[in-house]
Amino acid sequence: MKSLMGFWIGWRFYRARQANGFISFISFASTAGISLGVAVLIIVLSAMNGFERELQNRFLGVVPHGELIGAAEPVHNWPGMLQSALVIPGVSGAAPFIRIEGLVQKPGGFQGLAVTGIDTRFEPEVSVIRDYMSPQAWQSLESDKNHIVLGEGLMRKLGLKIGDKLSLYVPSVSNGQSTRLGGAKSHRFVITGTFKLGGELELANAYIPMAYAAGLLNMGDSVTGLRIKVDDVFMAPSLIRELGFKQDQYLYMNDWTRTQGHLYQDIQLVRVVMYLVLALVIAVACFNIVSTLVMAVRDKASEIAILMTMGVRRGAVMTIFVVQGALNGILGCLLGGTIGTLVAINLSSIAKGIESLFSVQLLAGDIYFIDFLPSQLELSDVVLVLGMALLMSLIATLYPAFKASKIMPARALSGR
């Protein structure tokens, strides 16, 4: 029973403290600050998790994890290269492609466009682009005709619609390679569908049947290169190099960390910065706990002195004030954790409601690779945030509690 005395008295002091208006206000401010910091930190980390999930599932579902591209000439024995890729542990898919880079005319000038010729038999092994276009658009890519599927954003920008014809200006080529002489040629395509991804991918990419692209460039059975998909996207650089070094042809070896890695780095940078900023918010709130307890120690100095004269040990006195400060931290963590978890779970719906209510768009699809605010709540993040806030609040109680244990009963009771 004596071991619990400090906790019981601490709880009584915590409740009695609410009678002092000023101390009560400082206590409320510290609890509110911890709640706010914890809630916002959970929400921000969930949003960063959501962006990372969409980057991996949506963006990297379409952008190849890696590419092997013929350096001096097209890739002739691509079936053999494909088979050698699939036997490497960690490589989950491979598909051939032919790439054509050119210009399309738009109001006021030209727009650069990367046209990828794909084989619909292999493309689903490395890309989920099929999920972002209509079945009719995908079926049009199974033919060997001059069909093209454009990004929806580019269609709007060019003022075109499905069924219209599009002229693509490309350098003159010979056996799949651009020539220095001969200028540019114009090739006409029929727009048979669109895909919607958002961001730059929608504005600068298009798809055509690989068979038609091969005929257009006089490549025969050759291809520009091979697109690779891996199980772990962070293993892509090493796996692409392992595959490339096994080939007997000079190849350019690219992976997503070189072409699109800045997006992942930006997400991680924002995560770290926000974590530090909001951790400081929680730390400032914990300083209010110090202020609250210092005032509480001065307010209860005579009561502490009486307890000491009755035989209460100094360790129990420290426990009394640690409990008072910890209750602020626990209450703040409970409120902040509950609010943050509820908001993080429903963040996408809340963002859509704000967009509808105020007629604004939080994320523009033609700028970012998504047009909605994603969220993915991770239990580990919640535990980490709550643990950090509780630890900081407990640390904040140590100095006032130590000062309380050093009160001299005789001096306190004499009023000196």
C-alpha cells in the first residue's frame, strides 16, 4: 500500500490542482499542445505513407522498374534476353518495347511526346497501364494498325477527341536508329483511347502497337529494349545491372531510381522534416508541463512538508509530481492519438469533402501523379508517436519532481 501512496496522492493533487485557475489553464495548454502535436504527426505520417503506397502501386506500376536499351543498335535477340531475365531471383516480369520520341503540334507550338510500342501479350507482366484505360483502348493496341492511346490530360491540351487523327513528327530513322541527315518525318495515327494517370506521365507519354512501331522504324523483329519488373523496387538497380552484365550486347541500363527517384526522395524528405517540426511542437507542449509542475510545487510546498514530517520518503514525493505530469501526457496522447487515428483513416474522404465544399482542388492531377490525398495508417507510426510523446512528457516531470523532493520541511512550514 505504501508503494502506491505516491500514485494516489499524485492523483489527488492532480484533481485538486484544477481549483487553481491559472495552473489549470497552463495544464490545459500543455495537454492541448501534446494532443495537437500527436494528432497532426499521425495524420502527416499517414499521408506520407499513402503517397509512398501510391508511388509504388500506381506510379511504379506503370513506370518500368528498369530498362535495358540497345546502345549502338536495337536488341535483336530479345526473347533470349527475356528468358535470362526471368531466371534471376527477384525479377518478376519482362516485356519488349519500341520507343519513338517525337513532337506533336499544339496551339502555340509543339509538345514533346514519348511513344512506346508495346506487345499486349507481355506488357501486363511489367505494367498495370491496362487498368487505367478502357477495354476498347487496350484491344486497339493488340492490332498492327496505326492506333495510338494518349493520356487524358494531353488530349485536353491538344483539343482532340477519340477518333481524331494525330500527326507525330519524328527524326528520320534507319534500322531503328536516328540519322543525322534527312530531317524529320510525319506519321499519322488514329486516337483510339485514353489513359488517366495524372501528372507528367499523362502529358508526355502515349502507346501504340509494337508491331506497327517495328514496321514504322524498319526494325523487323528487333526492339528498342526490354522493360523489367522486380519484386522489391529498391533492389531494381542491382538486379538490372546483374542482368545487363550477362548480355553480349552493349546496353544502356536504367532503373526507376535514376529517372523517377526524386519523387521518393521528396516524400522521405517531407516525412523527416514534418516529423522533426511536429516533434518540436510536442516538446514545446512538454515545457508547459514543467511550468505547471513548478507552480504546483510552490503551491503545495506546505502540504509536501507536512507529508515529509509524517514519514513520506523523498522518492514518493518525486512520484507524486511525476504522476501529475504523466497524467497530462497520457491524456494528451489519448486525445491526440484518437483524433489523429480517426482523421487519418478518413483523410481521403475529408479531403474530398473540403474540395466539394470550397470548390478547390488540393492536388492537381496535371501536376502531381495523383489527384487525391492518399492515407495509409500504420500501427508502428502510432506506437512510435505515442511513445515519443509519453517519453518527452515523463522527462519534463523530472526536474520539478526532483525540486519537490528537496524541499526542507522546516523552511517550508515557517514560510521562508
